[in-house]
Amino acid sequence: MGESGSIAVVPGVVYEEANEGRASPADGIRADFESRGLKVVSRDDAQALDHGREEVVTPSYYSVLLDDGFKGRVLCEMSATSRVGHLRFTYSNPTSQPKSKKRPYILIEAARPSIITSTPTNITYPPGYIKFTQPPSLPPSSRSPLLEVCGYSTERQDSIITPVSGQEAASHFKGYFCARFNIPSSLSSIDYGVIQNGTAYPGKQEASGPVLSAYVFLPESQDLVDVRVGTSFISIEQARANLDTEVPDVVPAQSSGLEGKSGSTLESTARRVRTEWAGLFDRIEIEVGGEDDEEADVTKQVFWTGVAHSLQYPSEQHEANRYWSGYDNKVHEGQSYTGYSIWDTYRAIWALQILLVPERILGMVRSMLQDYQQSGWLPMWKNIVETNIMVGTHADSLIAEAVLKNVSGLTTQQDKDLAWEAVWKDCNVPPVGDWERQYDDREEFVDYEVRAGLSSVYNVPGKGWVADDVHSESASRTLDYAYDDFAAYTLAKLFNKPKSILVYLYVRAMNVPFNLFNDQTGFMEARNQDGSWAGEDKGWTEGDKWAYSFDVVHNVPELIARRGGRVNFVKSLEEHFEGGHNDHTNEPSHHIPYLYALSGAAYKAQERVREIARENYGNLADGLTGNEDCGQMSAWYIFSAMGFYPVNPVSGEYVVGSPFLEFIRLRLPDPRSTTKTISLTIRAPGARTKPYVKSLTINGVKLTEPVIKHEQLMGFRDQHAQIVKCQQGCVIMMQCKRAVLQSGENPEMLYNFDILRHIKA
């Protein structure tokens, strides 16, 4: 459940000798966050080497060896399905045996102090609830019922920036849980209780309120405990049902099986999760090429880690085809998703998910439309409910791209009408009190932010921008709204809307960005209501004038013209990169190297893409220079490794760069069929050491421009004005060279950038 409804499962040990003077062993439990942490055993420790290493990290299994604080060890292992966490803790004795008895325990924290802003002293105390219980019904078996600790947390991340009209419904949020132990549920035979506000209450079975935990000491002589935690946004009963469905109990099997048991050991849970991941990874096959050395290993590790990162968000909010909505405090039928960091993800991760997991897209689109029906708006940054984080209404882009690429699932006219209604509202309806609020980043006590500033001078004839003396981040908003207008225009064309709507959206999308272009400086700049320039450093969102002056991805030709034509445009790109202004750690810069290719200097795009990959991606703990942002950093790398990138997502086009891999094959679900697959093969012999793409063919047809259409990737081609399916799918051949060649490059660029004297035709 992320940082909403967070439940902590914490191992620990009490030694009676260390507990002298306390009334109960429970008084020795370290419940608060600052004191309960255990140190990771270092690599040079002999016992750590017995386990191979102190930490193992995979998408399906994690383990870490900890020091229990008394020189004993705790091996912590875990795996997880969509709604159930499966943990196992193995306690081992200290190297020098103490005189007193070891008492291993597990702490379940249901309510904790919560810092709600960036100010560490701004702390709230959301209440929680816990109860010791046992499953109400058992499958046929000879076993005894198992101990359960169930309850809920009311902590919800970003609760203070919930739009004001949605706060009452969202205030009913509860993150329910049901933790089941491999310990018999006879409470008379175990040592248990609750800890509240630092005080232990041995034997207490139920409690509610802030700063609340439950504890269980392991039975005598038991050094291993298995804990499975079912979660739910609906109820404790649903949390228990999710546990029974996804990670069922281990019971005596009727037929032979794993260790003579059926159900879920930690090994079987991890194996099932690994199998699910493998099913997704099997859709991709890669060869780095060249020597199988450390550099090749790094490339593969970064690539496959990126794939794992790219398939985690948005996350499932539904359970058993039902979901709780924080917009109306009701349980609905259907699928729902949360964790939409759309300002980040509309750029490339959405396009990658459309390629890799198109079967998921229709549920995600449906989820956004359900959010619209229940809240009145499409999501901007949904975390259980809307948070107003970032700017722009880029759900417009997500829906338009999904429809354009035939994966939206909007098949009925009713579905299409609903999607259009939601997007059209984004384009034309300002937020409540638009003139009364600045809408600062994460501003409290405001309603849905959507396109803040839409009613200022954005639609005034002769003007057309978000005024900086009225609204925060005004320049970024202006450029983002213009792109979103283009996304709406794309959707309007696909839905056959009237010409008047098409013209209205197209003119606004194409013209508005350049109302910010200061001809005197050659940069974009925020403007005030009266048209005066607000200052080159004002009005930006996680970027500056350098990045945003290249941020008109839907009208690059005009952007090039404003900079004085192709040669001058490329010179401005060179100034951007050579001056150290390209900040790949944040998303507004991600498309910029590919603009070289669209301005006739493809070879420079190929150089910059390789340079960015080397400097910003690695296989160590700091392998990403920027926040992953729900997969966007990794999506850039994966697309770039394949050799192209979706500069303008709603164009249905990809701009060619420089592939890192010599071979890649994608076996993808066909969005037009429930049973067929599509093959996409990219061959780039020598690409590892040859960064320059001399020529590119798709199914034998040579491209004359560095642009690939989505239909071509899907194995379709335009034949006599008709889209025809190619039986072999899509086969892309890239001829790569170590040096720039005159053939295949723009002579104007080679001449102006002094390349001709260094190359041979």
C-alpha cells in the first residue's frame, strides 16, 4: 500500500539478562522507529559469508542478514504478490552464548507518528486499530488454527493536499491488513500484547488509537517464524480473503507435492512471483554484442533492472474485481489503479507499457475515466486520490496515445463520449477560484488544480499564456497546456469531432508556446498579465529556461524556425549541452538530445544519447542520477537502447537515436487480438562500438527520415494508402558505423560543424 496504510513488520530479540529490572519481557521490546533498527551484517563477517552475502535483491525475493543487537543474527526474507507480503525471520544465537534466555519477537506496527510536510517537526498521529484473532473458517485439514493479528492504519500519504471538495470522502481511508503467523492461535500458550505510546500491555487482545503496535513472542524453542500479511482498501475480511487467495496456508496435501504440502511456503511464493516476472521478461530477448565483459554485464543489468522498474506503476488498487474509491467512499465493481505520476510518465513510460503490456492499458484508461466520474476530473497525480502534485492535465495525453495506438479499450460510443467529455473539460474548465489562488507546489486548502490559470489571460485574444503575477510555475503551465491541447486535438481527430473543435484546439496548441518566446534573448520566458516579461528564471517546474526553451515537442519545426533555422537550432543545442545545462536527472530534458535528429544532425543525437547513458545509468546503488519517477528514467534508457524514443507521445512516432544493443526481439501481445502476438526485431550489428547509424530499413524498406511510426513497429505498413499486416512482424535493420560518414548525413550540418574534413564519403 506504499506510504498509505503503511504496516511495519519488525523482528527483534529480548534477552532476559538485558531485561533485568523490567516487569515484563515486553518492556524490552524496541517499538519506536529510531531504536528498533538492526544493523546489516557486513561482508567481512564470517556468518554473513555462510549465507553467501548479507543481502540478496531480485524482483521476486529479498533477504538481508541483520545483527540482533546482542551479536546474534536475524535472517530476514521476503517476497510479495500484488496484495500480500510474505516474510520469514530466522533467529540464530550469538557467537558467545549469553547466560540468559533469548526471546525472539515480531512487532506489527499499525499506527506511527507521521511527518506530513517537508518540515520534520510537523508531526501528526493518525490512529490505527489492531486485534488478535484467528481465521473464522478453515479449509479441511488436521492442523490447528493459526494466529492472526488484523487491523488497519489510517495514515494516508499527501492527505493534507487532498482537494478540499474531496477531503470528506477521502478521510474515511483505511489501509486494512491481516497478518497470519505459523503459530497456533491458542492465546493462552503464547506471550503477546500491544504497545501504545511506548507502554506495553501484555495479554491485551484489541486496541485502537495513535502510536500503536502489536507484539508476539515466538513460542519456546521456535527460532523461525513465517508471517503473511494480506492487505486491502476495503475491509479486514477482504484483506484475509486476499491472503487466502494469493498466498494460502500450507496444509497437508491430498497428493504429493512440494515437501508433501500444498499452499505457500516462502519458496513457493517467491517461485510464483518469479514465474510471473519471467513471463514478462520472456517477451524480450537481447544481445549486447562484442566481448562478454564487465561493460556488457553492466548494460544488461541496467536494461533488465529498467524493465522491472518500468512495470511497477501505476499499481493495482482493485481486489477481487472490486475497489474502494476515495472520491466517494464507496466500493465499486471493476479495476482501479493508483500511483499515477503522470507529469513524469506521459513522456515515455506510458509508450513503453503500451508496447510491453498492452493488455494492462485498457484497465488503466478505464480507471482514469472512473476517477473522472467519481471526482469530476481526470487524475494528475493520483495517490489513492488526487494530490494536485505537478502541473498540466497529461491524462489527456495518456488517453489520446492509447486511442491512437488501439489499446484504449474504448470500443463503445458511450466509452468514447465519456473520454471526450473528460478531456474536453480539462481543456476548457478552470479550477474553482482560479483567480484567487497561486496554486503553489503542494499548496494546501485548494480544490482540484487541473489547468490553473486557464481563466487568466490564456484565452484572451492577443495574449495567450498563464500569467506569472497570478499563478506559480506559469511558464511551465503554459507550455504543458499547449501540449495537452495538442493531445486533445489528436483525440478529437480520432473521434471525428467537428472542424470547429479541431481548429480551436490546433491553433491554441501551435501558437500558445511561442507567446513565451522572447526574440531578444532566444529563450522562453514567463509573462505577466499585462504582457511584460516576468524574468528568465521565473515560472518553471523542475527545470529552467534552457530545458523549457526546447519543450514544444508537438511543433518542433516552428521551434527550429524561431531559433533561426536548423543550423542555428543545432548550435543552440550544442550550447545547451556543452554549457552543462542538460539535466537528465529530471524529465523536461529527456527528449532534448533527440531534437538533433529532427533538425538534420542525427549524428549529434547519436553522440549525445550515448553520452547521457554513460553518465546517468549504472548498476550500483546510485545507478540512476535522478529519481526513477515511476519508471520514466528507466523508460528513457530502454527506448534509447532499442535505438529510438517517443519525443512527441501523441504523434505515434519515434525518433531514431543510437542503439546500445546489437540485437533485440520483442514478442508482444497483439492489441488487435486476444490470442496472437507481434514480433518486433531490431538488428544493429556492431552497435556496441559503432554509435553512428548510417541507414535504417524496416522490413526491407529504407527510411529517408529518422522517424519510425508506431504502426511500423506493430508490423503494419502503408501499401497503396491501406494499412497492411506484414506476416513476419517488424524487422528493423540498423547499419552502424564507428565514425560519421558523409553519405546519409545532412551536408549542411557537416559543413557548418566542420565535420567534412574529418570524414570520407
